[in-house]
Amino acid sequence: MTLRPLSPTETRALGTLMEKARTVPDSYPLSLNNLLLGCNQKTSREPVMSLTEAQAQEALDALKGLNLVRESSGSRVTRFEHNLQRGLNVPEQSAVLLGLLMLRGPQTAAELRLNSERWYRFADVSSVEGFLEELRDRSEEKGGALTVLLPRAPGAREPRWAHLLCGPVEVSFDIDPGRSGASSVAGVITPGDLRARVEQLENEVADLRQTVQQLCQELGISPSTPASESNQAETLQNNA
């Protein structure tokens, strides 16, 4: 069964329940009031939200209908707990990564490992990447992909990962603000978008090759390959 896209409010409520289950287990499951405080806290949240009690309750009701949240009985105050691992049929490590992505937005694998210290201790960045890739490669029979690797932003050392619980991810950044004709890219990441970017890069490489050939012709030299350079060096050594 494919899960419908969650709203930002539903995602925030679900992620907050997942966080508090691991960081403040003594006060978990959460009351509506404590959940609201967690949803609206200023730290470890991207973006920062200001939800009302009615909005939080509406999100909880919707999540219960999706089997992602349950009410806890045995208390005078109604309390709530997440059911994400069973609801999505994912292991603990994958649930941790999804929770962090829901609360903090897109992050690199290294950032996720650092931010997960209070939730779960991953052995290394490679193990984080392994679970992210499993979530990305989920079959349609299991509900489809839950994460996506975003294109690396200009100037960034590593690409970031994002969750897909709210549907396709949108990105916005300048390809190269200093180059003539550069434009802002914004939209859903699709195979067509990636193909277009690859074609653009291939065209740029072809233009660079043509420019190099023209320069070589004007200078009266021929482009050298590593092999030919090695042969030239050997010839010079023999003549010396």
C-alpha cells in the first residue's frame, strides 16, 4: 500500500514524536501540549514552525488514520506515540534517518550521522549511506522510495539527502551565478531533469574541447595525451 504524501504539519508532528521517544523517554508518550512544544521549538528544526493546538490535533488525527500514530491508554491525559516502523515496515536505523530528515530538512550522510548521536549511534558514514540507499531503492510493492539524493549544490562538498514522505522534493539554486546565461533551477527532481543536466555538461565539455583545438591550431601545436607526453619526455632523455 502506497502512503499518501504527508503535509508539513503531519511530518512535524510525526518527527517530533520519534525524536522525543529517543531523547526524553521518561515523558513519552507525549501529551498534546508537550507535542506542541516539541513541534514549535526553535532548535533542531528546519523550518521553524508555530503550530496551534488545533493544527497539532488535526495532524495527529490524520496520522492515526494512516497507522503512523497511536493513542496511549491508561492515563487521565491522552498521550500519543509514533508507529512509523510498523506503519512503513522499516528498521530502527531507517526510522531514525527519516525522523531526522523530517525535523531538520535535507542533510548530508555525515550530518545525519552527527545529528543522530542522541537517537542511534551509527558505526560510520558508510552505514548511514547504506540505509539511505535502501530507503531510496525500495520497491513499489513495499510502497516505493522514501529518500532521494539531491543534486549537489554549487560550492557544496557533498550532496544532501531528503525524505519523500511529503512527495517529490523541490530544489532551488543557481547552477553558476558567475557565468553568462546561468539561471536559477527550481522544480521536482525527475529523471528528465537529470538527463537535461547531463546533456548540458556534455555540451560544455564539447565546447571546451573545440576551444582547445582552436588554440592548439593557432599556436601550431597538437593536443598531447599523457602517452604522447611520456614518449616526448623519453625522446628528450635519449637525446640528452
